Amino acid sequence: MKKNTSQLAKLLATENIEVQENAVQTASFDVKDRILTIPIFKEEQRSKHVYDMLVGHEVSHALHTPSDGWMNMKDRSKEFRSFVNVIEDARIDKLIQKKYPGLTKDYLLGFKKMYKDNFFGTKGRDLQKDYTLIDKINMYFKSSKTLDFNFNNKEKYFVKLVDNCKTFADVQKLAEDILGYCKEELKKTPQLKKTYTPKKVEGDDKQKGDNQDSDSDNSSDSNDNKSTEDKLNDFLEQQVPDEKTTKETDKKDIEESEKGAAANGADGDVQIVSITNQNYDEAIQKQVDGDASSRAYVKLPKVNLKNIIIPYKEYIRDFAKENAKLDSSDKMGLKYAHDEADKFLKESSNIVNYLVKEFEMKKNAKLHARSTISKTGIIDPLKLHSYKYAEDIFKKMSNIPNQKNHGMIFLLDWSGSMQRHIKPTVEQLLNLVLFCRKINIPFSVYKFVNNGDSYITLADRKNKKHVNHRGAPFVLTDNTPQCDQTTKLVQLFSHKQSKSEFKRSAQNIYRSALAFGDYYDYRRRYNDPDYHRVPSVPGKYYMSSTPLNESLIAMDNIIAKFKSDYKTEKVALVTLTDGSSNSMSTRSGDRMMIKLGNKYHLCHYGWRDEKRDLTYHLLKYLKKKYDLQTIGFFLVNKYRELAYTFHVPYAKEALAKRMFTRDKYLADYNTGYDVYFYVKSDTKVQNKVFEGDANTTNKRTLKKMFTSGMKKRLNSRVLLQNFIKRIA
């Protein structure tokens, strides 16, 4: 959908009306749900001003034209309905522009373009001489009274009445009067018949059941064998319908034809309708994109946090139960995993402490830069002696801007593709968690999986239906995206954990990383004499696919609760993943238009594209709603894996590749995140103090090795380093 103008956005917000574009031919309004549906116009023919004018017009109809009013006119003549339509358009256009003056410009420029493109069929015609009053009124008010007409006194009176119509009843009464005037006008001005006589369409004579006069009928093969008398009788029967013919013919059309003939003194071939309005409707139809795909307008589903979150206490308890069932051989592997985790935490603690000090210095430096000095109005006794030659004898105070309470939420991708680099990822994550614990801020870490019990039966799956089981995390309807009901968010860490709980969680996730990572670490498996096979993990914590979008939908509730529970004013959302989210469809299978806030967004399935990706729009929505800072870490093995996600000009391709090789990461600011880091996934966290042989006694060499070792320790913590830069 084209981005709506600010005037249109204000209009819809005030009136609580939703505007939906879809593959329809005409606009319609759902009174119950307050939904206005308009056609999808062709991109090459779409004008911003015309679009906003049309939407404003249809919204005004929805607001001011009584739905039962049109229903009550279904038995009235086509002429009368045409006249009512013109006058009602003038009335509702005036009302909407009066309420929203900003739309006046759209009406003026929109009409200008439509007039230039001959929407009204007036090209080559004289507006003053070739049209009756109803078309003059239509063009006069459609142009916002900019077209110049020489109305006579009677016509000026009618124009004033049109301008002063207050209700739909006024419109109907006035339509009767103007229709009568136009019929008289047509009688007195025969030249107007040329405009209002319908043009004969070639091939009408071939249509069955045609009761119109036609020369070709008289010369058809079927009539060749008839006598002249028979032909004359057939002709008379066509001109004067008998009782049988009348019943078979549309009664309304005959009545309208008879009314027109009586009014005009003609033979029934002239009908007074607004030609300019009729041409306008046909032109609008031609602007509709007939090839446009149907769209499904959906909203975010309700989320049951109890059904989607597995708390860290349950996570620890499940692993403890599984460990109790292990045999002696597996327990050796378990001990090995736990020892490796404890060793990593201990070695990482010192370097994290160093980075915490660096963070505090950066933060204080920024606060100092934003601080101001002000005089207190209190005399400083130490400066009192200088009052004769110095004016500044008052105490000063340093004003430091108010600091906001911060919080962190992390999302870890636990999909099968993460296996190949899950260990370095977990190590980077543990550094982030250690950092958050050191600076003492609220935080929570989740990994997203979708390998739990399915709430979809085989029959439902066949019929593409999702059952809202009492244990399902999402409440799904026809008006929501069809989220994966097996999605779970496993809480790995929290600032509320005790020291022992944190240790158990760290051991569990490190053991999981070793267990799944061993599938790709063949060299270590077969060459490390200290290697022990690490036992598998509980079934519901196996790696699966990537329900990132489902997780972000749940974040709408999680962030709100997080901010409320811990009184955090500023929250950072950090994701660690190696790819795009699973696709998400609608129940109908149509293209998804999802409502986030007050706007709908068109989304394709699964791919991370700025204008069409669901993940992109969800991140933007969460950021705006909660004032989030969003940071993404995309883990890749090689630079060429960025081909479909990171786009740089060809001239800069070589430079980007060198930077990725040297720095182990690239920063992208063109995604839904504030910043998106592409991190080399095989970057292992280094804890060595000395780089080289530490047995040497040469001080210069020792200094060099120590410096090199510390540099590598710092640089290996790519995620933490960049994270600190963003939040300092």
C-alpha cells in the first residue's frame, strides 16, 4: 500500500475508520466493523492527490451518507439515482473538507489531474452548451468551484441550494426539482440530445432477447423467408411490447425509458443522467489494477505468556531430572561439560570486569559532556575576599542530566542451522550475560524453539486450520497471522537468579552447545585425548527451526511486562541468529497486510526485505511503541554467505570483504534494527593472557606477548565489544 499522507492518517485516527486496499472493483464500507475497502489502483497511474481525494471522498460517504438511504432508492429510476449521487457527492465533499481543511489541496490537485486525463469525458466539448444543469453542477463542485459557468438566475438558485444541503433528505428533495428542470431544459434545447442519446454499440443485433429497434434484425437470415407483412408485424411488436414481452423484460428499464420519453417528448431513446459522473465512474474503474492479488488484513494475535515461556527454574529442573537418569559413561561426559563451563566463566570474568570499567568510563564521559554548570545564588566564603574586583563570588553546581533505568532482553536462535557455530555463539552470549550481571541491570535471556507438542491435528493441518488449544501460546482467528503454535521461549538467564541458579543455567547451555556442536567438530572428536562424549539434552530443548517472528510478536507482551515489573525506562532488545525467520501465512493464503499500531504493512513470506519483511516491520513497531534500542547479530561462517542479506555497491565489495576478514564483523544500518552486525561465527573467545611462549625471560618479549594476548582477548569478544559501544 502506498504510504498515506499525514492528512489521511489524521482523518482515519479521528474517525476510527480503517482503510483497506484490496482486489475489488468498487469501494465499500462495513458499517459494523468500520472498515472502508477501496480498490488497488495501478502503480503507474496512481497519483498521490487523486488517491487521497478518493479515500477522503469514500470516508466522507461512510461518515455522512446513511446506508439505508441508498437502500430506499433501489426502486427509483436510474435518472433520479444519478441526480442524487451528484448532489450527495457535493454535500459530503464539502463536509469532509470543512472538517479537514488539509484535504482541500488534494481535492484541487486531484481534480486538475483527472480533468487533464479526461476522466469526465469533456474533451472536445463545450461545458456551457453541451451539458444540462446536473452535469454543470457536477463539474462545478468536483472542481471545488474553480470552473467558470454562466448560470442563469434559475440555475444560480439551484446551485445555491446544492451548496446549502444539510441532510440526505434535502439531497433527495432537491434531486426531484433539478431533474424536472433538466427535463424541461432538454425539451427546449434539442441540441443537448446529442450528448444524452446513448451511442449504438456494434454487435447489439447479435444479442439474444434484444427488443431494441435494429435494421440488422430486419435483414437477418432468419427473416429472409418472411413476407413483408410478417416483417412489419415483428417490427411493431418490438416497438410496442405486449403483456408477455413486458413480463420477460426488465420492468425497471422499461419504466425508466417510458419516463424519459414522456419527459423529453422523444421516442424513449434519451435518458437524463449525469454523463460526466458516469464517465468519471468508468475512468476510475480503468485505474483499478485487475491483476492485483487479494490481500488478507490481519492483526497481532493475543499471546498467553504462561503457555509460551518456559521459566529458568523449569529449565534448570528439567536438566536436573535428565541428569539423574544418566549412566556412568554419560555422567563422565556431563562432568566434562560442566567443568568446561566453569572454566570458561572463571577465565572470562577478569576480561569482562575490564570491559565493565571501560563501559563505565565511556558512560561517565558522555554524562560529563552533557552536564552543565549553574550558579546557586549562594555566596562562596572562599571567594568573598575577591568581591571588590570579581563578580563571580557565588557557589556553582554541576547539573548532570537525569539517567534512565535500563534493561536488556536477549533472543537466541536455537535452530538446527546454528549447530555449526553454536559453541562460539553461546560463549559470546555468556560474556553478554556476565556483563549485565556486573553492571547490575535487569535483564532476561530467551532462546526460541518450536519442537514442542503440536496443537494441530492431521485433519486441521489438511484444512490449514489452527486449533486454539488451552495450552497454545497464541489465540488465532481468521483475522490473525497463522503463528506456529509449537513456539516456546525458554528463559535461560535472568537478573533475578541466585548465584547457584546462574551457574546451573550456564552449565546447561554450555553443555547443550557442546552436545550439538560436536556434530561439526570432527577434529576435536577424534584428535582430543581429553574428549568426552557429552550427553544429549531433554527432548523439548532440541534444536528446531526459526520462529523469530512469533518470538517478536510475543515480545510485545514481554517487553510491556518487563518495563512494568522492573520500572525500566529504556530497554535494549538483542537478537543472535544466523538467518531469517520462518515464513508466516494467513489462513486464506492471501498476501498479508498486518496492522501494527495504526498502520497496515504489506509483508512477503519470510525474507528480510526492508519494505516487505515481517521481521522488519515488527522491529520497527516494537521500537516505536517501547522506545527500544534494537541490536541484531547475524552469525555467518564466510563473507559470501552475506550475498542475500548485505548489499553494498560493487566498487566497495572488496573493501567490505577485507573489513570482515580483519575486524570479524560488519555493521549494517539499513535493516529494521538500529544496527545489525554480521559477525564471523568461528570467532572463538580467547582467554589466553600471553600470546606465545610465556617461559621467556626477556621483558620486551613478555610485554609484547602480553599486549598481543590482551588484544586478542578483547577482540575475540566481538559481540560484547560492539554491544558496549551501542549502550554506553
